[in-house]
Amino acid sequence: MTEALLGFAAIFIMALLRMPLAFAMGIVGVVGMGLTRGWNPAFASAAQVVQETGFAYTLSVIPLFILMGNFVARAGLAHELFAAAYAFIGHLRGGLAHATVLACAGFGAICGSSIATAATMSKVAYPSMKKLGYSDSLSTGVMAAGGTLGIMIPPSTIMVIYGIVTETNIGKLFAAGVIPGLITAACLMLCIVMMTKRDPEHAPAGEKTSWPDRWKALRGIWGVILLVLVVLGGIYGGVFTATEGAGIGASGAFIFALARKRLTWRVLFQVLVESARTTAMLFTLLIAATIFANFVNFTSLPGDLKTWITSQGLSPVMIIAAMMLIYVILGTVMEELTMVLLTIPLFFPIVTALGFDPVWFGVLIVMIVQIGLISPPVGMNLFVLNALLPKVGLGNIFRGCWPFVLTMIGVLILLVAFPQISLWLPSLMK
């Protein structure tokens, strides 16, 4: 147990020294294994992890979904989604903010990346909100929070990684994220209603769109609907696996972008390079986390921690609530994916020992990541918006996100209290 605790301390010290956390986890894992088991087994174990991760068929779902999302972004579908949502609700007070949330939900259903969703919406929605007189804090808060829907509404890269690390069915994880994702979107819109009711001058209403123009706007999103139905419908219906669905989705997104004449050779090269860069980053994190997890699992820490927690006489729900509190606190100071990969070796054995469904816990993890992405001071979505909208100022972005952070914490409490919200759809799968 002492070795594992020293390993965690070493990782945090390296992080404070600005070493990338992937390298820190990998180094600590190899050194820790070398000191406890010997250097030859340590190097052999690390080499095996690299080889197995690189050649794992199930992991091919990650670059394929990333590629699909990049093709969709290049195809310009976000503009059509935002236009369709605005056509129906733009005339309401805060209508542009509501339209942004709905567009984020739709874009997230085919993108799977929170950062990509937030970045795209900053280009699509912010100019319209600025022109209509929305406050910068509300505009950026909505875009940051709405962007997180990209990792709850499937397909989701975080869900794929969680499923692979914990050997949980990815198709069931995708199904489990649908209802929580829709509930989160609805709660974000309710938060907007409350905010605009209190300060109506910060979110004026837009012009009303005629019904013929509304139907015309809907016709522009048929590609999104078709892609979602084919990919997710096929996975949920058992027609093909998640990996096959990712391949079909990437091919469909490529054809759609090609048909819309948005792909030149230069753009195609950029999409492939961006997808490769993101994939390399995720695989580096995954390999390093696996090496570190192997070291932690070799020590007595997971077993000792499980024994200590179960001996405290706390109810299982209280234990889960304590874990969620720890995650919320960690999410304010750590990068979210690294936080999950670092803690799963400790928390997941406890969750399964308590008899909880791994699919349900996976949804809670994704919700935690959503909260972390917009939690100051290190929320990634906040810094993405700050980079893309430098004139807004980080202070405005921080102020705008807090109401949505509290809203998401409320959704997290709801998901903890009522697991069936997440588990109902997976229970219907074959």
C-alpha cells in the first residue's frame, strides 16, 4: 500500500513540475514495477501494454469516431443545426442560448468531442448572440456547458475509453448516455430560463421565423438525422458492433462532406492529421494509465482500500456520493481524462464489490467529466473559448459557467439517486 501511495505522490509532484501527466504516469508505473518486481518484468510488462494497446481491435473505435467527428465539423453541419434550432425558438427570450444548447446536443450526437463541440459553436453561435446583444458571460457559459453534451450523448470518446479500461459493453454505455444527455440539455435550458428571467436585458428575443422557413431549415439537417439513426440504431439494434458502427459513421461522414463539396485535398490532409494527433494523444494517455494501473493493482492498495471503505459501515450510496464529491473536487484542478484514468484502478473494484452496475457508474464518470470541463480554474472548454474569443476575457467566461456547473451537479445527484434513468435503455438491448 505504501508503494502505491508514494506512486500517486510522485505523479502529483511531476505534474506540479509541469511534466505531462501521461509521461508522469508511465514513468511512475515502470519505476514502481521495477522496484517491487524487478526491472526485467517491469520493462516486459510496459512493452506488452504498448503492443496490446496498439494492436487491439476494440481500440480502433477511437480513431474512427474521432475521424467521423472531424469530417462532420468540416461538412458544416453545425451551422444547419443551429439554424434549425433558432428557426423554432429564436424568437423567445434567450432563444439563441436555447438554440445553442440544442445545436450542441445534435452536434455532439455525431461528433463525440466536448472540445470540438464548444470550439465549433464559438464560431457558429457567438457572432449571432453578440449581434443581438447577449452578455458575454451568458454567451460563453452556454457554449462551454452545451459543448459538454458532446461526451454524454453518444458516440462518446470518454465512454469508449471507460468501456475498454473496465471491460464494460460499449454499446450499453452508449445507450445509457441517451436519457441523461437529454435530461442535461433540458436542465441547461431551464437554467437559461431562470437566468434570463432574472436579467432579461442580457438575452433579448430574436425575430420570429415563418413556418415555411422553419420547414426549410429542418430540411438542412437530414444528414445529421440519417447519420445518427444509422450508426446508433445499428449499434443498439445489434446489427453491428460499436467498432463497425464507428467505421460506418466515419465513411458516411466522409461521403456527406464530399457531397457538400467541403473536402479538398488540403482539407482532407488537415482532417487526417488532426485525427491522428488526437488519437496519438489519447493512446499515449491510455498506455501510460494502463502501465500505472498494473503497478497499482500489483500493490495491496486496491484491496486494502476496498476493505477499509466497506468496514466503515457506510451505505453503498453514501460511498458512491463520497466518490462523486472527490471527483468534483479533483475536476477543478486536474485534466478530466487523466483524472478518470488515474482513479479508475482504485474506485472501480470498490464499485463492483458493492454490487453496482458498471454501466451506471460509467454514466456518472462521464457526468463528472462534463462538470470538470467547465469548472474553473482548469476546465478545458473554458480555455478553448478563451483562445478562440480572446476579447471576451477569462473572467467573463468563468462567471458565465458557474450557474451551469451547479446545474450539472444537480443532474449528477439525480443520476446517483435514480440509477434507472441510465439503465433503462441498456436493459432493452439484445
